[in-house]
Amino acid sequence: MQHPLTQFATTETAKKQDIFSSLGIDWMLLLFQLVAFLILIVLLKKFVYPFLVKAVDERQEKVEAGIKAAQEAEIKAIAAQEQVEKLLVKARKEASDIIEIAKTEAAASIKTAEDKAKNRAQRITDQAHEQIEQDVVTARMMLRQDTADLIALATEKVTNNTLDKKIDTRVIEAALKESK
């Protein structure tokens, strides 16, 4: 069996009609296809390409506008970043000033509270001393009275008789004054 290409070449060379025929090309069909292709090119150029070119141009303009907007946005972002940094520096300074003021005020408040506490503690201590002195005086008076009663009772037991209450009191008072 012979290879199909060699068979085709041998049969065609045998005919030797023309070059298009030997290549297997029908020149009438080729001419018809060429005219159809040219008509297609003209129709595409008239009806399709303007719309495509217009769409591509619009898309190109949108892309360029987007790039320009992005560049402007980047410039604005840089400016905004610088503004933010300035505001942060200012805010930090204000915050440190506020903290310093707060510390000063807190120290003053603490000092005032300490002074008030010291004054109150002093008043409480003074009142306690006064109360203690009063309690001591009261206790001494009660002790003196109890001592006088005990001495009167002891005298009564020793002498086996009771003197007048007034006389007992005077004698005991005189003895207590001498013992001081």
C-alpha cells in the first residue's frame, strides 16, 4: 500500500493541469473566499471596529482616570498621614500636660486631705485628752468618796460607834488633805 501523500502527488503530477490544481486548490473557490473575506473586513471595519475602538478608548480613559485618581488618593493619603502624625504629636503633648496637671492636682488633694486628717486627728486627740482628764477627775472624786466611806466604816468598826455624818466627813476630809 502506498502512502497517501505520495499517491496524491503522483496522481496530480500526472495530470499537470495547473499549479492550483496540483496543490488541490480550486481557484474559483479561492477567489470566492477572498471576496467574502474582503466583504467581511469591510463590514467589520464599518460596523464592529468603531464600537470596539470606542469601547477600548473609553476603557483606556477609565483606566487612566483610575490611575490619576489613585495617584491623587495616594498624595491625599500621604498628606492625611502627615496631618494624623501632627495631631498625634499634639495629642500626646496635651495628654502629657493633662497628666502633669492631674499629678499636681492629685498631690495638692493628697496634701489637703493629709492636713485635714492631721487636724481631725489632733482634734480627736485633744478631745480624748480632755475626756480622760474629766474621767480622771471624776474617778478621783469617786475614789475620794469611796475612801471616805471606807474610812468612816473602818472608824465605826474600830470605835464601835458612829459619829455624826457631818463630823465624819469633816474629819476624813481633813485627814485626806494632810496626806497629800
